[in-house]
Amino acid sequence: MATRKRPARKPPPSKKCQPCDGTGEVTRSVRVGRKQRVVGQQTGICLACFGSGEATD
């Protein structure tokens, strides 16, 4: 009796990270002075996905 081959399963599509929307970078406001006024923004690595853009479960 011959054995049947099962079709290969496709891995489920990965989910996008919520804080960075899948880009791997997030923007933060830069504050200076005693009154902490906002001067600009700077980008940095997303700490939720460590820059990969994929959500971790």
C-alpha cells in the first residue's frame, strides 16, 4: 500500500507590530530645559519588536 504525501503547510502570516505599524522604528519627542519644552522628534528602534516589525505573541 502506498503512503500518501500530505500537502506542505504554509506558515501563518506574521502580524504587524502595533506601536511601530511594522516599520521597526518609533518617534519620540525631544524635550529640553526646565519647563521641558518640545524641540523636535527623533526616531529610535521599537522596543516591542526590537526593530523586526513583527508582533511577538
